[in-house]
Amino acid sequence: MQILAEAEELPKATNIKTQLVALWIAAASALILLVAFIAFPGFWPPMSPELTADQVASFYRDHTAWIRFSMVTFNLCGIMLLPFFCVVVVQMKRMATQSQVFAYCYLSAVVSGATLFALADIFYAAAAFRPGRDPDLILLLNDLGWMVFIAPVGMIVAQNLMLALAVYHDNGPNPVFPRWVGHLSLLTLFAMVPSACAVVMTNGPLAWDGPVSFWLRNGAFATFTIVMFFVVRAAIHRQAIEEGVAR
Amino acid sequence: MSTTVLSASGGDPVAPHAAPASKRDLWIVFWIFPIFFGLFGVIFVLLARVIPPPRPDVTTDQKVQWFAAHATTIQIGFAAVCVVFGGAAIANGYVAYQMKRMSSGPTFAYAYMGSMAVGTLPGLMLVALCFLAATLRPGRQPRIIALLYDLGMLSFNGSLGCFATGYLAFAIAILYDKNAIFPKWLAYVSIWQIVTEVIATQMWVSSAGPYSWNGSIAFWLAVIVFGFWLNCQGICLKLATDRQPAGSRPLD
Amino acid sequence: MTTAARSITYAWIVLCAITIGSWWLAPGHSTHAATPSVAITTAVVLLGFVKGRLVIQYFMAVNTAPRWLKLATDAWLFTLWAAVLAIYLY
Amino acid sequence: MTITEPQQPKTDLPGDGHMWFMVLGDLIIFGAYFIVYMVQRAMAPAAYLQAQQHLSITIGVLNTLVLLTSSWFVAQAVRATATADYERAIRLICGGGACGVLFIAIKAYEWTTKITHGYTTSNEFFMFYYMLTGVHVFHVALGILILGIVVRELRNTRRRRLSMVEQGATYWHMVDLLWLVIFGLLYVMR
């Protein structure tokens, strides 16, 4: 995309540029988060909820450095994805044939969801802070970390529901997002809902180390976010061209 | 407090392109408000057992027994909360959206959205996590289970500031509004809510009696006032949705 | 001075007189230990009712207000003080 | 749409319905607090009476007189506004507000002496004392703010309206009314 020289200094050109910056911040952070994800020994394989307190404590003792590295990285870069979701809000507010109500509710859900996501790494990192702590307490922190990380999908449910409804109601001549984004959004939602069972199950596919609750949930979210990156980028380009900022 | 009243559409810019005749998007979001709070009531009263609250003045063993007696319903209830609690964000987001249509500027609409979005964590999710952690492993040490019991109940009933800020923002926005999105009395009613939140602070120092987290003053009166306020807010939200012209948008 | 303004002043004088009078009733004198007293409490309830009614009728100008408001305020006042007395005596 | 009707000359509702809704609701909520107080007191009358003795009736009476006088000022201000004597109304409301500030000052002094004497919320009677008077003082502070808004509106020749003054006055008298109940229940009854 080429920003036109004559539009360079206009606010609407800046609006396009800042959206792109937010997009690329999120992309860079996502890469770093991927590294942190790979670096956390507790994800390879995901720790079983059936481990005893002593096993969990010895896990934190044996892998302290890697746990600290990955959780500090999650702490630092996790919420850097937020600008990306804010770009989605900006794009939702552009949808012509609706009242913007979905955009506001989406934003509200994004903020609440982010507070929870910001909490998970704190439990893991606190458990790794003093690996010599009473194993029962390490187990408690580990449980809380896993539960917060996997189970509270409600805000993503709300987010994706609002996004899907917004896309379906955006039925003017120039939709912001293609219609299949709504389908994808709902599909992701349904893939993630079962992981709420992780707060109850200690084994099987729905436990927090199970293929549904862990791999399907996280895989769906990662895929959705990556696809949305390209979808949003294309939407920003269309916005730039519609507003006469770019060619 | 206004003599001159703009029509509800007075300040609403109409969407730049073709305006639809339908308000279906508004109604879909509106109905999430009563559905969510209905579910919230059912889950918290019948399943999760935090309303009416368990007693603060019991021994560690009694807390363990309480969890053991209600483990199944707590697990079902709070697992459901993990899925549906996004409804709170949509309900609050819709209130903020209607506040954004007021002539009182966006400041307090954003403040309402922000404080309520933050409040979801201490006021709703933390108790779910604590109780789920306690019921996941009934074999945990009793002292840890007792800690989770206290932590859960205190965060659920004792997270006051987020909501007090939200109510304050709500009241101020209504009082300055000349588009009559919500009636003035709803602002005054929100002042009661702040008062009950202030009184509920006493549950942090009182482990029995009327000011404890299950007390007649700190809990029951506050819950009755909250229930009344929430119903008023829901009804006013319905009326505001009724009056909003199709195709209109909030003010910038 | 209008009639309304004058009646406000009369109400104020009566209210202040009752308040100063209640100084002797109160238990907050350190000279002697207070004993429960049904008579004093009943007097407090009656005087509280009278004071509340004066404030509502003359200060809040409910004496010229619509009927529903008179009924609502009187109902509140009566219920409150009757309940206080009932709980005390019970 | 809820329209704030222009004040009809026939209507004799002081203020407007929105404010009365708030006031009646507030009275009911406070009424519930008073009932709970009485129920709790009935469970331990001797302990409550003994604790009541530590309240200073002189300060209580003084505070009541201050608040009654402030109500007199505000009620007269409504009459002055009704006769279009706005300057006098402003002076009267300022008088009422000053009494409100004095009330808070006396209350703060009373609390300070009580706390320094070791009467804290660990005693159930004092728990109620601090809660009821604290919430009441919150209402007084809010009332002073409302009176300030009324004065500001009265100064503006285009915005001075009787219903506005009446709304503020209704709220202020409610604060007075609630104090009279608190005074009777906490300071005087045995």
C-alpha cells in the first residue's frame, strides 16, 4: 500500500498508519509469545492435573529458569495483543449498516478478557519464584494458573459472538470484513467453549492437558488470530483506498 | 433538570451510508442483558451457592464440609460461569453504548465501561476460581481450602470500588445529559448503590453480625437495593432502545 | 412574611424546643448509670414522630403536596416509629 | 422519552418526581437500617445502653439544632424564590450550607474524641454509630454540593427556577429528617 503524498499529513492518513502500527506490534508480540509458549516446559506435554503436589513442586524446582523466562515474557507481551483487538474495534465501528453497538460490546469484552489473561502468568511465575515453598501451595498456584489460562473462555465467547453478529449485520455494498469471517468467528467460539470443563476434569480430553481443552482451544485461538491479522490488514487497506489516502 | 429537551435523535448522527430501517442489532444486544443476569441469578443462587452467602464465622473443618456438601453444584455452576460471563461485558458495554448517545460527553461512558470491565475480575471471576480450585482437589489441606473460602467470598462481596466508580460515572452522565436517554431518577437511585457499597466495606473487618459478608446490612440490604437498581436499569435500557431511531449512532 | 414562611419558623421553634427538652431524657450523662426506661423510650418515639411530621409537613412543604405524597410520607413515618416501638417493647 | 415538564402552576408537588423517588427510596433504605439496628439492640439492650452512655448528648443536641436551623434557612429560601426574591434566597441557601459545614465539623470533632477514647467499630453499638452517622454525613456532603448547584443556578438569571430550588430543599430536609431519627435512636432512647 502506498500512502499518497498529498494525503500524508491528514488525520485520516494517520488513522490508517496507527492501525497498521498496532497490527505489526501485535504480530511481533505474537511471535515472541510463540517463543515463550515453546519455552514453557509445562506445555510439552501440558502438565497433567493428576500430578501430585510433590511432582508439581519438583517440576517447578527442575525447570525454574525456563518457567521464569517464559512467564515473564507472557507477562510482558501478552497484553501487547490488545492493540490488535482495538484495531478490530475501529474496523467494526466503520460498518455502515449498523449502530456500532457490537463494537462497543466487543471492546468491553476485550478489556475484561485481557485482565484475566494478564493474571495467568502471575500464578505460574509466583510458583516459580520460590520453588522451595510448601508443595501444597505450589500445587495451588499451579492449579490457579492452569485454570485461568484455559478455562474462562466467556470473554472470547462474547467477543467472537459480537464480531460474528457485526459481520452478519454488515450487509451494505462495501462490507468491512468478508462474510466468512463471521462463520470463522463462530467456529472458533465453538472450538473453545468445551475447555471451560477444564475446571472440573482431571483427566480425559477435557482436562486442561487434554487435546480438546489444550490443543484445540489454543490452536483455534491462534489460527483465528493469525487469519484475522490478514483480514484486518486487508480491511485497513480498503479503508485507506476508500478514504482516498492510498492507492 | 433540563427544560429544553432535544429529541432523542437530536444528536445522533445517522450512518453515512444507507441507513437500515431495522434495529435488530440493538435488540439482540439488549436481550443479552436480561438473559445474562437471569442466568447469573440462577447460577449464583441455585448452583454456586454464594447467594445466600455461606457463613464467615465457621471453623476450618466446617468450611471443608461445606465445600464437600456442595462440590457438584459449585463445579457445574462455575464451569457455566466460565462460558457465559462474557454476558456481563456485553450488558455493561450496551449501557456504555447508550451512555455514549448522551449529550454529556463520552468521558463517563468510557469510565463506566472501564470500571465495570475491570470489576468483572474481582467481583465475578475470582470467586469462581477460588471455589473451583477448592472443589477440584477435595484432598487439599483444610487450611488451604479455608483460605480459598475466605478469599472467594471476600472478593465476590467485597470488591466495591470498581462498581462504586461505575455507578458514580453512570449517575453523573445521566445528570448532565439533555438527550434524556435515561431518566434522572435512575441517577439518584445509583447514589443508593454507592451508599450500600460504602457500608459493605465493613465486611472486611467484621466476621459476624449485620456487617459481615452475610449480614443483614452489608449483604442483604445491599443485594435488595442492587436487585431493584438492576431491574430499573434494565427497564430504562429497554425504553432507551425503544426510542433510539433506527440507523442512528452514538455521538463521537 | 407570608403564612407559609411564618409556619416554617413556628415549626423550627417547636423542633428546637423538643430537641433541647430531650437533653434531659438522654442516657449520655456521666454522673449516673443509665437505666432502661419504657416511658422515656415511648416519649422518644412519640416526639420523634412529631418532629418528623413537622419536618415533612412544613419544611418539605408536603402539607400542600398531592395526596399520594402525603400518604407515602406519613406511611413511612408511622411504620418506622411503630416498628421501632414494637421491637423495643417486644 | 422522559421529559422534564416545565413547572405547571397548578402542580403543588415540591421539586419534581425524580427527586421524590430518590428521597422516598432513601427513606425506605434508611428505615431498613434503623429496623436492623433496633433488632440488634433488642438482642443486647444492656450492652447497647451502656455504650450509648459514652455518646455526648450535648454534642448531639448541638448538631440537631444546627441541622434544624439549616433546614429553616433552606425552607425560607424556597419561599423567597417563590416570591422572586432571588438575592435573599441565595443568602439563605448559603446560610443553610454553612450550617451543613458546621454540622460536619462538629461530627468530625465528635468522631475524633470517640476514636481517641478507644470507641471503635469493635463495639457493635459503635459500629452502628459510625455506619449510620457516616452514611448520614455522606448525605450531608452531597446535600452541600446540591445546595451549591442550586446557588449557581439561582445566580444565572436565565436558569433560576422554583422547581430546582425545591428539589434541593427536598433533599436537604430529608437529610434533616434522617438525622432526627438517628438522634432519637442513638442518643436519646433507653
